[in-house]
Amino acid sequence: MGRLAAARVVRGGETGGGAGGRGGETGGGAGGCGWRRYDAALAGGIVTGVGRCGMIGPVRFVFNPPADTATGLLTLPWRRPLVEWVDDRMVEVRQRGISRHVVRFATDGGLVYALKEINEDLARREYRLLRELKEIGLPVVDVVGVVVDRSADLDAILVTELLEFSTSYRALFSNPRGRFNWEQLIDALVELIVRLHIAGFFWGDCSLSNTLFRLDAGALAAYFVDAETTERHAKLTDGQREYDVDLARERVAGELFDLEAAALLPQGLDPIEIADEVVRRYRALWGELTREETLSPTDQRYRIGLRLRRLNELGFDADEVEIVADEDGTSRLKLRTRVAEPGHYRRQLFMRTGLDVGENQARRLWSDIASFRGWLEQREGRPVPETVAANRWLTEVYDPIVASIPPSLRDRLAPAEVFHEILEHRWFLSEKAGRDIGTTEASRSYFASILPEVPEQLTQGDAASTALRRTPRHLAPDELSSFRDSRDD
């Protein structure tokens, strides 16, 4: 849990403060407890003192190390019910999900945090499970901490980071664009369920409402956001898995019927058929990952390699390979599957450029880096190291494109998704024109005609970041223009 630190909170009021003031600096206001400052705030700690609310006693903050970016949250009015909070840092989120609990959002230090008021035992349990899920590489929101001992009649509050550029199933159905279809959404949900089950996690409340989605180079990636009913086991039984999937079927059908009643479900889609498809696709993927395979002696090595590559393509690894020899001379291949670490291209791109993006986005960006590297080598007549090419691509190609995104459109899609769509747009325009139109012209066209059509309600957007504006250092302007206008993808 990290080292505990005592942070003394001094009673506010000496400096006044207006309604909804930050409390930690101005003495609090109508929505705060008047906390004016704190002496220390480390990875986790106990904050004690007397607030304006007239309550005496400790408020305990258990933060996930390092959590240094979340220390500004210590001055929120924790002594009051979450629904009553009035503070300048409280914000509304476009794509909030449906929750049985009070959930609100606060911004501090350039990040947005989700605050869920919940029973202390459940909050501590969910905090622990979300950390465990993150540690083993599953796609899950980042948990920041839990706040307890607020007062005798108040529940705890679980704090998580808002998943930037994420979207909900309601937004995807009500604001369809491009090649999105319900099959992408169901495939992403099914893959998430399978990943949880492979790792021994029983979801218990699998639904579209408890899942967030991110666009990933035209595909969708699903993220786990609610571990309230989750259980961890050494291994799930077939009965546990089937029960979990049956719950998912019921909840998905109910959610889609709700969309249908609100006239948000596209015509021709049947909620029952889609919910049944969740079960069918789950069983197909589970079977692909866990089935036994009969091998003949002549092609045993080839078939094992083929099966392992197929696992890797699906985003999974083999934890153990077992070959059982039968009396008839054949063998049976048994694989114990585990969730793979973050994808190869994602890791490679992060190490070379520092960009943290989805796996499909990383694959597309890495392909563009390879193209840029080939162009450099041809132009300069010598080999260019991969690391050098990646850094030059970042400063001379990617950053300028991201910096040129119109300010009013920067929160529509993640920068990597914008770059991917520009490459797609360039291909379509080039096909239509019968020539390569270049990335610069494609980006202008994309910013003028495509990006503005992305609904503002589609994703959460980036709460605080601004595009980097760096001037290319390695190529002269005419050379850079030549590259952008002539290179292949």
C-alpha cells in the first residue's frame, strides 16, 4: 500500500472564501468543510482536523502509490454527502454510464477523477481488485484510492481516473460513424469477458453499462470499469463461466431494449439476437483458446507453432504446453492460456517514441515509421537506425500533424486515432484522384470535412492536454513537404 503519512488539516475560515471555493486554499464555502491547507500528502495517509462542518475526527485516504497527482483531491468536501458537493472542481462528463450509486466527477492537476460513493467494505474490495486486474495487464481503469471514515453516516468514496477518449455503448449506438457496427462492440465485450475468465475473475455483473470503449485504429477496445461484484479464483469452473456469460446475455438484452425504447437502436437490430451472439462468440473464442488438438507425428512441430501464433494474434499467450501421447501413435495438444502482456507493437512504439496508444493504433503508426525510415534511407543514401528514424518521425511527422488539429476539435478523438484516420483518408483521396495526394493535403481535407462530423458526445475527450507544438529540427521545410507529399503509407 505504500508508506503512510500524517497530514494535518488546519481549520479554515480566516480567509473567507465563496460558495464552492476550493477549501484547501480559500477557507471553504457553501459546499466545503473549510479545510485551508495540508502539511503533507504522500502516497497514502490519514488526514485529521476540524472542518467548518463542525465534525471532529480522522478522514482516511488510502491512495495507490505514487498518487502524487491526486493530492489536490484532499481538499474536497469529504465530510458532506457526495450528492451535495459544491466545488469549482466538480465537472459534468458527457459519456457517464448508468450506476446504482452516486457517481460524480472532479478535475485536479489536469486529470479528471470519478468519485463513487459506496459501502466501505465494497469500496476497499473494489480498490484491491482493480489494482490486481491492472497488475496482470488487463484493460481496466486506473484506481487512485479510497476515502473512508468520512463520518458515521457517510459511505466511503472510491476514486478512479476517468478513461480519456473513452465512449459508452449508448454513444456508439446513438452516434454511429464510419465503419462502426454492433459486431465490433460485442467482439470487444466478449474478448474482455474471456480475458477476465482466463485470469480467474468472475465478473458477476457483466454489462455494456459497466464497460467503456476506446476507438483503436478503427476497431474497438473494451475496458473494465466496475469490480463491485467481481470475485477472483485460482481457476473458474465451467459452471461459473457459463453463469457469468448468461448474466451478460440478460443484461445486454435489457440494455438494448432500453435503447430501442428510446429510439436509439438502429432499425433492423434485434436485442435478443445480439444478446445471443454474445454467448455464441464467447464460446467460440473460449474454445479457440482452450480446446485440445490431435496431432500426427509428421506435422506435430508445425501444428504446435501454428496454434501458438494463433494465440498471440488473439492477444493471449500459452502459459503451459502439454503434449499427451496416445496409444494409436497420435498426440493431444493441451494449452494452458494466460492473458498476454500489452501488445508487441504497443510496447515497441512506447519504447521508441513514448507514445502510449492502443495496439492497433501502434501497429499503424509503426508502419508509418517504417515507411518514413525507408524514405530517409533512400534520400540520404545510408542506413538509418530504427531509434533515429522513430524519433525523427515523431518530431517531423506526427507532432506537426497533431499540433495542426484545430483547437475546437482536439477533444473529438485521441491524437493517435486522428493520425490513423488521416492515413485512411489519404488512401481514399489518392484512390479517387488516381495519384498520391500526400499527408499534408489529406490532413487539411480531414480537418475540414471528416473530424468536424465526429459527434462531440462520442468520446470523453482529453480533459487537460494540449497538442504539442514542436518545430521539426532535422528536415528543411521544402524537404519535409517533399516527404509528406510523396511517400507511401
